[in-house]
Amino acid sequence: MDCPVHGHADYSLVEPFEIDNEELSGLSPKQCFVLGVEWRQFYEKVRKREPFSMGMHESNYARLARMARRHGALILGGCIAASWYSISVRWDEEVKSEPT
């Protein structure tokens, strides 16, 4: 959509990253890259709306759990080792049959 004031396109995110409040402060660029890769892998799995389980870094767990809930998923997860979490994502049949 063109911006009527400036004549340029208006863009928005497909899915929020939830990193606007310095959630990544203190992390190295390499760590941020890894969190981004996990985010993308998780997002692709959520979009398929099929059950899955995935391990992730502790600093991504809450962010990715919120993403799954926004998409109507039921989640179960927790800490599996120092700095590592696991999450299982499921949909009940009623939620899964809704259009995306």
C-alpha cells in the first residue's frame, strides 16, 4: 500500500519478533543469529499447523511459546538442560480446522 504523504510503500511484519525492549541486550551477534534461526524454524513449523516438538535456547522459549499461542496452539514445555528448553506444540481438531 502506498503512503499518501510520502509516496512510499507501507510495510508490516508477518509475525512480531518481540525484541523491541532490549530483550537481546548482552547477546553477541552470533547468539542473536542463532535465536533468529530458531525463530524461523519454529515459525515454519507453526505455519504447517501440525504437531511437533523442538529444542531451543532458553532465551527464545517465552517468545516462541507466545507465537504458538497467537496461532491457537496448545503448548507444553520446560527446561531440559542448562540453558536449553523443549516445547511441544499441538492443535485440537476444532482449532486445526479453522482457516488460517
